[in-house]
Amino acid sequence: MTDIETFETIRYTADVVALTPDGNVLLIERDWPPYEGSWALPGGHVDPGETSRAAAARELVEETGVQVAADDLRQIGVWDSPGRDPRGRNVTVAYAAVVPAGTQIVAGDDARAARWWPLNDLPHHLAFDHADILSTATA
């Protein structure tokens, strides 16, 4: 019997926890499945030839209008549980950034809405495992 090596398609993503010094976090309302209508961290797929840090900065601008230099993003971890995304295997590198209170936001790209949420009054359920990512970022 010959062992056959099989490979799983893995998608590479980046997410951003944007926080203000006065205790708010930036979330987007997803405008597409899965989790359409749910609140999530800004983020998305890493493009070919792009680092996850650059993708995080790009996705933050595309989805919320908030500009943060890639070098100002602090990596907080990697989330790679097999079931974290119902579309298939997605591995995300999450970053945190502190932005000034009152930073203006504009929902764009794949976001139905963007909003600053007080850390002590978050939506009951965040999409994917974003509650875990947020918890790590604020620990």
C-alpha cells in the first residue's frame, strides 16, 4: 500500500483590531455571507506578493477609510483553527493599532457599515473567531 500525500487549500488573511485610547474598537458590519449582517474586525485576504501586515493596512483603509502605516501595526497572533471559517480553511494573522479618539470612518468595500464600539458594550456575537482575537488584543 502506498501512502498518498494530500494537501488542503489554505487561504491567507489578515485582520485588524483598531483601538482608541478612550476604549473603543472599530468593527464593520459584513455585507456578504458568511455572517452577513454580523459585526467583525476589518480584514481580508492577502494578495499575491503582499505581506499580511501590508494586507491588514490595506484592508483597514478599504473597509473603513482609516489609514495606519503598516509599520504601526503590532502583530498579536495567528488564528488557524480548521473550523474558524465556514468557507474553508483560513489562517489569519491579526494586528492591533491604536488610533486617535474621534478618528473618522467611512464604510467601504465589503462593509455594510463601520462603527466605533465601546469595549464594554460590544455586539453579542462577532463573526468568525473575532471575539477571541479582540480578547487577545485587549488582554
